Amino acid sequence: MRAFELTILLIFLVFMFAQSSSQGSPEADIEKLKSLLKDGGVAKVKVLHLPDSTLTRVAVSQEALRSIAGPIQGFSGHIPEKFNPLLSGVSVRKETQTPDLRWGVFFYDTQDHEIGSVFVDKFGRYGYLNDETVSFETGSFARNLAKRLHRITGIRD
């Protein structure tokens, strides 16, 4: 009976390991998105923005941002030139805090399927990468993701 229980435990552990390793890490996800941008695998990008001055009683979630953000800006031409600078030199780290979002960026392939998303707070430091809570590190405050998005979109608060 012990051998049977040990076999079941090993099967369960192998299954759990295989499932967790297939979900990917934020580090792998950001590198994949950078690669898709660089290699032309991104055909369209949509950007949502909620002005930094908008006051809310609670942190703005991904769902709230989608429903209350201003007009969606769409980009379909020169995607690598416009959006490579957004993720250039960016690293991510898993976080537990809930960010107050102001930006949402959605990346689509040629079949119009969403292949990645980035949500960022007004400071460009915390947000989500493909639904995983992360912090974004760019190496310098002047180059944070919010400032980069302001530059790319031309949106001024």
C-alpha cells in the first residue's frame, strides 16, 4: 500500500510542477513581449489612459480602467519603432501590492488576438503584466513607463 501512495504522490507532484512551469514567469513574459515587438509579431496596439489628476476613493483596477478610461488610442503602423522604447531596458518583479492604474496597453497579433497586456500606475512603477502583479524597473526615474507612454502617445495630463 505504501508504494501505491508514493506513486500517487509522485504523479501529483509531477503534474503540479508541469502546470506551474507552463504558466510562465513575469520575467519570461516581458522578454517574450519584447521579442514579439522586435520581430514584428505585434500587429496592433491599443492604449487606455486615465488622467493622473483623476481622484478615486479606491485604487483603479484593470476592469475599472477599461470602463472609465478616456478614448482608446489605436496604433497599427510602425509598431516596433513606437513601442520598442516602451519596454527597452525594462525588468519586472512579482509584487503583492495593488496598484492604482492609469495606463493600459494591449498588444495584438495579426489575427487580432490579444497576446499581451501591460497596466501601469501614474508613477510608472507598479502594475500588471498579463494579469500578474509586478513592479517595473527601468533604471532611472526619468525613464519610467508612465513617462514613456506620455511620450509615445502624446497625451499630456
